[in-house]
Amino acid sequence: MSSEVASPRGTRRMWSRVEAPARGERGRTLSFPDELRPPPHGAGAPIVVIAMERCPEELWERLCRADPTCTFYQTPAWHRIAARHYRTESAPLLFRPGRATVCLPLQRKRVWGAERYFSPFGTYTAPICASKLRQEEIASIVGELARLNLHLVSSPFTQNPIVVGEPTISTVQVIDLESLDPENPMRDWDEGQRRRVRVARRKGVVVRTAETRAEWDRYYELYRLSLERWGGRATVAYPRALFDDIRASLSDQPCIRLWVAEHGGEIGAGYLAFYHNQHVVPWHGAADARFFRLGVTQLLFLAQITDALRRGYSVFDLTGSSGLHGVESFKSRFGTRSVEFASSVHWTGPLGVLARCRDWARARLRGPSSVSRCLGLSLTSALVAIPTWTAGGLI
């Protein structure tokens, strides 16, 4: 559908509105000149979803800056990397409920002849908007999203949470930087973690940011050693190409820092951290087990927290623990608090039926009967092609 809109200079130009795509259809690529944004719909007007092959990055970037709760995971930069990694396409959905402008950034992939929309790498995504939406506006967005096959890992920090389909409660652990004493950022740590920092300093461990390609290469080698140590407990294994892409795309940007801990001229541990608005998150960590006794993890945390305090950030996000009590307990020793939020999975049409059958089969596998386990295994094998998400995203 097309409409004519008057520009400030009085000339009339065309802009296109695309209804939410039917199953199997693709949206259209749209761009909006600065002087020609579509006029806001009046309150109560039907929602219009603009599904884009490529995001209009200027508008997306502007919304990311305007929404103080937006994280790096919701930015075009992260989604470009995800699209290359998954061989998908960025699919930011643009909504205009009432007078608001809202963008929900997702990845889109065609599987089994239908479009799937998902959060990349299992990281946060949520509506990006400069203001808090009214309940009826959120409900209208949810109504449109209910037409899609969707896996949405929400954000615990968003001012506009949405749930589509079956909710799943997740928990992350965060440190409120504004509550810390800049002169004593370890005040809320337990004594064991403070002692390890003292050990690291006494042993001459140095924490700094990586500067060279060789240091990034060393970090990936540490990750490879970590994967070997974790074995089957690892939920996902990222390829070297992903870290090469992150380095090439972002290493000269303020949104990223690779922190490394060095002892005796050798890098033994590191964290890859992302920064946006008020939010800091060490997304990825790796270490050589030989260096644990030197307190490298604790000194890395302290360096990142001190740096974030100095630069005026509000939240240091240690993310979730994948239900592992030991990991959750370890993070709690740094004075974290837990934040719960609801993510959601929604399947439509025949795939919704198949997904429910798969879930039934998995539930039967947990039962005591060997017969039911065999039946469940057979059915699960038959349905293995149904897309599944892990902490790393779509597989």
C-alpha cells in the first residue's frame, strides 16, 4: 500500500507500508529520508508492521541511542555480525503504535519453507523505543508478532517487555554500579574474592585491553583450552571466524573491549565485553586453568568494574548461569543481585503442532519407563529437524 506525504518543502513523495508478511512471504526493503518519515498513526489506529530485508540503520541507530534501556545486543552492529555468522538476514520489525516509533531487532531464517525470527546468539532483544509504551500499544505489537514463528530472548532491562506465546522465566545477575563506592568497589565481594585480588597483585598479574591481532589470537587459543576443559558441559562452541569478524568489525569502536590478564609476559585469561548506553556486559570469557590460582578472574572483574565506574555506566551484567547452581553461586560472591525476566517461544501452524509433539517426546524421555524412553527417542529423532535454540541461538 502506498500513500503520499507532503515534505516540509511542499513536494509530495511516496512511502510504502507493508503489512506483516504472510507465512512464507518476505518483507520489502524500505528507506525513509530524514525529511520524510511516515506520519504517526493516531491513537487506536491499527498497527503497521514494516518487515525489512535490510534495516534502515539510521532510524535503528537513532532509536538505540534514544532508548536508555537498549543494550549492545539490540544494535545494528551486533545483528550484522549475527547475520554473517548464521547466514541469515537482519529483520528489524518496525511498529508505529499510536504516536510511538518502535523497532524490534531480530534475525530471520527460512527453515522448512517458513520464516523463523529469533534473538541472535541467545542474547537480549526487546522493543526499542524512546518512551514507555502504554499497555494497549504493547498489546497491539504482541498481536502482530503472534502471526510469526518467533523465539524471543527478552531483555531484563527493557522498559517495554513483551511476551508472545509460551513464557520462559530466566534470571541474570547484575551489579548496580551506581550503588558502589568508587573508592572501594570490592566492598560487597566476599572475602575469598578480595583475597584472590590481593594474590594477583602480589604475583604481578597485569590486566589491560588487547591491542594487537596476536593478542586476539591468543584469546581464541584460551577459548579452545576452555572448551577442552568443559567437555560436554559446553552449551555452544563458537568458531574462530566469529571472533575474527568481531575484531575486524568492532575493535576500533568504543562499544567493545577485550580485557586480558597477563603474568610473566603470557596472557592467561580474558573477557570480551560490550558497552552501550548504561549497560556493560562481559559477553564471553576464557582462561588457561594454570592461571586460576593467580586470581586472574577476580582481577579482570575488578578492572572492568573500575573502568565502567569511571566511564559512568550504571549496570555491570554478569548474565545468566544456564541453570548451573555452581556458576550462579560463584557470581553471587561479587555482590550481584538477581533479576528475573520472561522470554517466549511461539510457533504457528503445522510447526506449532510438531513442536508440541517434540516437547511431549522429550518429557516422556524423562520418565522411568524404558518403553516410553524408546518411544520418545524415536519420535524425537523424527522431529529433530524442528529448529531449536540454545544459549548460542538457532541450531
